[in-house]
Amino acid sequence: MTALARAAGALPFSDLAVFGEALGALVGGALRVRRAHVEASMARAGVRAPSEAAAGMYAALGTSALELLWMAGARRDLGALVRFDASAREAIADARARGAVFGASHTGNWDLAACAVASSPFGDAQGARTPLLVVTKHLSVRFVDAFWQAARAGYGVSLAPAGGALARGRERIAAGGAVAMMIDQVPSRRAHAVETSFLGARAWADRAPATLAARTGAPLVVSASWRDARGVQEIVALETFAPPARASRAWIERATASATEALERFVLAHPTEWLWMHRRWKTPPP
């Protein structure tokens, strides 16, 4: 993995999309890894021209993989590669004062987005960064997982497993910082989930991000990212949910469902930017 990172790191950033498209064509075209699942899911959600959209998704995924290798090959200044809309910039800056829970998603290059948030001062007079804790799952291939985690940690991203994430998240927010938790993957247990719908099918949404917001008083910011024609990532805040003083279980469930709906609207507007490959619609164990 280190050798691959060095090779990718020797390329100009502008060339990564060319090689990423070729990698996507190999995975999604020649090998057809989960291609039928991707196209069927897109068709069910009402995406136009699912075959073309699927090809775009695989190209974007290949580009993201090469971008991660490129970032790991040497320490990079990510400022020119990422831009933030006004709401996202405000939420990240405010996180230093009152904390924030980011309902993150597998959109754009989510690793690049996390590293940019953790390493950007956002106009702070002292150049202070926003401490970012990312709740993450581990990959089954250990050496790939170790490389992936180290690449993100090198940009100041702190990582925590799902077990004990709420306690770690409360500590980070109390100290002034942000916590990113994925809202578009299946929860480990049905007891942690809200039944809803997502992209045309029944789905289970994890209550943990809204629960952390409710327990800390920090806003839940639904975030996403997409890559423009130049390869620049735009990070956007889709919706922000501020918990009341005594947030109830009903508020947590409403915020969870509303966050899922906000993400769904974004995915339908940018269908090539979301990871349709994963098994989003399976039922978690009881």
C-alpha cells in the first residue's frame, strides 16, 4: 500500500480522474462488481439512465481511491481541493465553540472531506483547527484497514469504533469539536434504528447521530460532498437540526428520519456521487 501511495503521489492531482475512471471501468465494467445491484437500486429510486449513472459512480469511486493514495503519499495542503458552502463553513467554525454532530454520508470523497475539515482553520485568527472525531467501521482486510486509518489520522482526524462512540462523542463535543457519524449505513442492531424509507425501498436508519445531538445539545448537521468537473470537492450542509433543551425519543426519531430524507434528495440530485454498492437496505439483527 505504501508503494501504491508513493506512485499515486507522484502524479499531478489533475491526472487522478483519468486513472480513476479507468479503475472504475475495470471494477464496474469488466469485473462488474455488484453492478447488477447498483443498476437495480438506481432504477428503483427513479434515477434516469441507470447504466450511465452506474458507470459514473464507479468512475467517481475509482477517483476517490486514487485521491486517498495520493493524500497518503505525502502531506498535502487540501485548501485548493475543497470548498465549503456557507452553511458548512459556519457549522464547522461554530463547532469549536459549542460542538457539532455531522450526519456524514458516503458521498463524493468522504475521506478527503473529513481530512479537509480536520486540517482547515476556517479563518480563525490563531489558525486553530476544528478537532474532528470520526466514528468508523474497520475493513475486513487488516493491512488495508491499517493503511486507511493511518492516512486519515495523518491529517488530524481522530477515529473511534462504533462501540462506545456516544461516550467518546460526548467528550469531544464537551472539549469543543465535532463528531462525524455516518447516516447512510445499516445500524448494527435494530434496537438502534428507526424504520424509514430511502431511495425507493424500506430502510433502517441509525439513531446514534441524533441521540448524540440530543444528549449534548449540539446541532445535528446533515452533510454531503460532491466533485465538480475540476475535481474540487464541495462540502455542503443540507439541513441542520437543533435539539430542544430536553430532546425526547420522539425528537430523535423525527430528526433521524428527516436527515435521511435530506440525504435522499441530495443523492437523487447527484446520483453518481453516492456509494450505491453497499447493502443499504438489509435488515439489521434484533
